[in-house]
Amino acid sequence: MIRTNPELTSYVKKLFVSGLYEIVEEKFPSKHRIIEQDRRYNKVYFITEGITKCYISDENGREFIQEFLGDGMEFGELEVFSKKYTICSVESITPLKVLSISHSGFNELLETDSHFNRLIMKALADKIRYKAPRHSYQHSYPIEDNIIQLKKVFPEFTEVISKRDIANYIGVTVRSLNRALKELKTKTDLY
Amino acid sequence: MIRTNPELTSYVKKLFVSGLYEIVEEKFPSKHRIIEQDRRYNKVYFITEGITKCYISDENGREFIQEFLGDGMEFGELEVFSKKYTICSVESITPLKVLSISHSGFNELLETDSHFNRLIMKALADKIRYKAPRHSYQHSYPIEDNIIQLKKVFPEFTEVISKRDIANYIGVTVRSLNRALKELKTKTDLY
DNA sequence: TTATGGTGGGGACAAATGTCCTTTTTAGTA
DNA sequence: TACTAAAAAGGACATTTGTCCCCACCATAA
């Protein structure tokens, strides 16, 4: 549920401490919107500590959470390749530490550092791999099954992430989420 | 709705005719399953003619269509980066022509041809960009709105693609799709 | 202390969608 | 031509989910 990329985080940290590139460390408090949908930015971020939510919001104010990003996950990179507006907002859920690098610095690394190039390529591929089954599962199964799935991969999710965010992640209303949670509890209480 | 990538198709064709790489042209009839979910393959494919559907199927036989792939779209590439099983099946909807290349050949190109590298990177980024709003839209809006959206980008979709595939693409049953289509017609007939 | 706003929880009803089944249409083939 | 299988369309009913409320709890600011 909260995605991570240990290999990437350790490599980018190494690049950072080498001092050879213009990589900057930044900190944000929780609930801070680091990038906002439909804008342009000139930086790519790598999370080194904390959790963010990456979400799309529509004209009616509804949010749909794409992913929860944890250690080693990057954001802002898609806009390097297709020079368009951002499609997601990214907001910190906990206090956050990131390493950031400009588009030009990012491009330079991609061209000169083949290991870095490979790691980014793999990170992109993993984002695709991960999204596909998740959305298909959410479409095909009732809310309850989705919660069971979540509990499997991340048992303490209710403590870290608000109900609203969980609902927006599964793609249902908070009401429906509560209903499903209650159902689940009465079912498990039987045993 | 049917994704394409003209830049990539023209570049891969150029590589093919140059004869410098082990790129092979293959043809398939319609309804042929070119790759199957949960298997291993050793090739990357680029579509040069025709349309395929890329879908996930679950244990109950339900299909969820991820994308319709047209000219220039690649598949089988994700497994180069994370050496795991395929997550999708890909099946031709029309007669199909592809150019295929082995994983090792693909890797070699990525390392030696920086233009190719960039095109693949962008193709991956675009797949992510494209998926995000689509799934969020489908979750948040009723079927009818989804159909209206489809008509906008691809007015003749009902002629090319079967009802079942369209339903599996939107993530609803055929019954619901028909209901929505009928509603839409009676509404537009009023004017 | 008293407001106040955010979050969690849930009742009652409405709307959307799924399930199951039947009929019609179409395309292909013996 | 007639037969068959698959696709398209839709009726009737069940289930799921959403919408619109209200209430309780808790932190915090006035």
C-alpha cells in the first residue's frame, strides 16, 4: 500500500553525499502540498523519510489517491519526459524529508550515469506494474475484499492514514468504508 | 482510448530497416493471444499495424482491460526491468503486425542508443500519466459520463470494439453498459 | 469554561450497478 | 438455404454504494 524503493533511495543518497551534483535536501511539515496538480515545476523529488499521498482531484473537490509514497519513491519525474502539467498533487502525510534535483540535473544524470538511468527506468516500470492489478482488483471486488487485501499488506493502516484518505484510495465514500469495516468486524467477531 | 506512439513506431521501423539489430517482423491474425498473463517471455514487441487489447483476467474469468494498444505502442517491456511474470495478456483485436526484439537486444539498444533510451523512458512515463486520470475518472463518475468521454476521443468505438471489451475497459458489466447506452440515446433523441 | 472544527461512526432512503435469464440479431458455416 | 453459436439487447429483481443527515468524541482556541 505504501510504496517504497530502497535501491533508489540508497543510490540517490550516495549521489547526494558525493557532492558532485546539485542535489538539495528539503524538509516539509505534515499536510504540506509539495506539488499541485495542473502546474509546472522544475524539480524531481526523492523521498528519504516520511510518507506522502499522491492524488488527483476533480472539479467537485473529490480526491482520488493514486499511491502512498514512502522511502525511495520519486515524484515530479513524469514531467521531465513529457513537458506538460502535473497530473497529481503530492502532499505530506507525516513530516517529510526529500532530496530534490532540477530537471536539467536529472537529465544530465540520466545521460551520464547508466546505473541511475536503469534505476529510473525500473522505477517507472514498477509504477506501471503496480497500478494495473490494483485498479482492476478495486473495480472487480466489493469494498470488503479490498479492505482485507489492505490489511494483509499493511495491518496498521487505520492508525497511520485517515479514514478519508483510505476511502479515497479505495475509491469509495467514507460512509461505504465504515459500513464495510463494520461488516468485517461482526464477521470476524463470530469466531 | 486507443493509444499510439508515432514517434516510437517510426524510430523502431528505422532501426529495423537498417538491419543493424536483430529486429524481426511478425504477423498475427485477429483474436490471437500474443502474450499471456503470469508467464515469462523473452521479447519486446512494437505494434506497427493493427489494434490489441491488453488485459488482466482474474480467477473468476473476469477481464479488466488496461489499454487498447495501437500503432507504435510497445508491450512486453516491463518484464525487461523487473524480471518477473507478465501481469497482462495481450490479444490482437484486428490482424496485427509487430516488430519484435529479444530482451538482450532491447537492453543493448537502451545502453548504446540514447535516443532510443529516451523514447522508451517517455513511453513508460506516458503510460503512467495516461492511466492515472482514467482510473480516477472511472471511479468517480457514472457509466454514462464515461461513455460520453469515450465518444469524444473515439466516436466510432462501438463499430471497432465489441461491447464486451468496452464494458471490460470501463470496468462494468455488459448489462450496465447497454443500459447506459440506451439512456444516452433517449436523452440525445430529445433534441 | 464554552465554542468550534475536525474526525469517526452510523441511520434511512435513493440511485446505480450487478445477477440471472430470455429474446433478438448477426455472422458464419454445413 | 437452414442451422448454430456468438454477440447484442433488455426485463425483473437483488445488492451495493452513495447521499444526506445526525450524533459523539476530542482537541484547541477564545
